[in-house]
Amino acid sequence: MLIRLLSRLAAAVAAIASICAFAQTITVVEYRNKTLDAYFITGRASEQAVLDGIADFERTGMTFVATPTSAANASQVKICRFYVSLTQPYTSSHFYGREVVDCEPIQAMNPAGFTYEGYDFAVSKPTANCAYPIYRGFRAAANGKTPNHRYSVGAANYNSAAAAGYVGEDVQFCAVSATPVSTVVTPPVSGANDCSTYIYSQARITYQTTNSIGPGSTFTRAYNASPTTFNGQSAIQIVDTTGTDTSATMLKDNGNTWTELGTRSVSSSGVTETYFVPPIVYPKTMTVGQRIDFSRSIQFNPAASIGNGTQSGNIIFVSRESVTVPSGTYNACKFTTSTTTQYPTVGSTSSTNSIAWVAPGIGMVRSEVSDSSTVLGFTVTSSSTIVATAVQ
């Protein structure tokens, strides 16, 4: 009887231990932000519930089992995380690191843009016999994409991430159970719902302008996708036509980004080309709050009497906003632009601030511009508004 009782007691203790062990695990889930084409892992169940309800985030299928930091044992290492946010280059990413190795040293350095978000989970320390090695790779900012660390389960996923542009940083920690994914999710392509400063479409838009220092005017804008050569590069054009004069913005289509190469104006007096060096690269998909800073020179062909100029400033995607103009009502992408342009040869400096509403799939439907220009000590201020009156 005593032996049987002890046997039942041992079985009950084992069952309780099994239940406790099960309760002391968490599942770390990988997500991909479709807008940023960036990856993120989290072991926080409350955070997973929030991300599952956000359209921009999708699960990749990669998961691994970890331990809550409160239950970590001596053979495990706690993993902390930092949120990294910068404006130049635009960065919205997370970095996960090991206690002692990464967490405390980074906190002590206090690098710009890093916000410590505490420990997220605990895992085994990396060893040669790791059942499920967790690798880390890093993608630098390029073509409008944010810098991003990606954590991959297994060598196959690690190599796949490397093929997609992530520089390998080797094994960082080890999991006892994991679900890998076989491929890197395909990056997004430009679509009708994207927010970008430039939109290519088949629309022909008619605009009406008003100006505080002169009469208004009417012009049309059309998109010409036929490639042409501009300053030695292949470009497409956004062409504004006023009467018999045209002014074209020259763009290079890079797939997920636009590159603004310069402008070409054609009038009765001839052809003038303006080159931007270096050109600005605009993502075709931007997120609210994203900012692009730029500094470039302005060069003319043929050379202009005012000489070459310099221009610096920023473009910020402020919000999605409903805007009504004569051509209709649009759920537009709202951008602000601030620039300072100088022509030292003639002592000219101008400061320009503008707001533009860009309708996805169509193009700009409204713009408000204010300018203050000083030439040889004389200052002139002006403001103008452009609205779309017809979209065909």
C-alpha cells in the first residue's frame, strides 16, 4: 500500500512539474512590416495580439520557443531589446542582444536613437551543438528601405536573408524548439494605395493656380513612361504643359523607389536642363512620420547667368487626409517640404515651405506654397495654391 501511494505521489509530482514546465515557456513570433519591408520578433503575447490586428504586419511563419526572463536558469541568457529610431537615414527597427554581451554595454554607450525596452525572453546560450541556432543579419539603409536586423532560425533561412541583402552576423542564441520558414517574404511593389511623393499613372490632370503677386494660370500634367535619355541616364517624365511651353520632371524608376534626376524645360527660347547632384531617392511606399533629408547642388545646361546653386531641406509624410478640390474628394497622402536654395553668384537666397496632397494612383491634387526670396538685399514674399480641376 505504501509503495503504491508513493508511486501515485511521484506520478502526481511529475505531472505538476510537467504542467509548470509548460507554463514556463513563451513563443517568440516573427512579423514582417509590409510597408517598411522590415522584420520584427516579439515574445510578448499582448504585443502579438496588437500586431495581429494591424494590416501592415503579417506573420512570416517563423517562431521559436523561449523562456520568460523571470524563469531563466543559469544555463540561459536573457535577451533584451532596443527600439532604434532615426531621421537620417530613416530608421524604424529593433535590435535584440544578450545580457552582459550587448544589453549593458549599449545602455552605457547611449547611442543616438536607441531606446531600451527591457528584457523580452530568455534562451540557451549559443553552442556548437545548438538544436535550433538563431542567426542575426543586418540590412543597411538603401533604396528607401529602413535599416533592419533580421533574426533567422537555421542556416537555410539565414542564407536566404543574406541573398536578400542582409549581412550575416552569425549565431546569436539557441532555441530548443522552433518553426523555420523556407523563404524570405517577397518585398512589396508599388500599388494604388501607396503613399509616395511621386505617383505614376495614366491620368491627365488639369490644374488651376492662384498667386499672391500675379495672375493665376491653367496647366495640364501628364505622365510619359516612354524612356528618354537625360544627363546620360534613362528617365521617364512628368510633363507640365502651359500653352506651348513644357516643363518635365525627370525620374528614374528603380522598382521600389523613384530617383529625381532633374528637370527639362522647352520653350520658344530653347531647351534648358537642370541637374540635381546628388539626386533625391523617394520610396514608392512611405509611412506616416517618415522624413527624407537632402542636400544637393543645382546645375544648368546650358550654363545660366545666375550660376550653379545649392539646395537643402526635408520632405515629411505627415498623414493620410481627406481633401476636396474641384476634381473631387480624395483620401490623399499629405507631405510637407521645406527647402533653402542659394545662388552665391547673384547673392540670392530663398526659403520655401509647401504642403502637397497626393492621391494614390492619380497624383498631386492640391499644393500650397509660401516663399521668401532675397536678392541683393531686396526681399520678396509670395504664396500660391494649385488645385486639380479635372482628372481624365
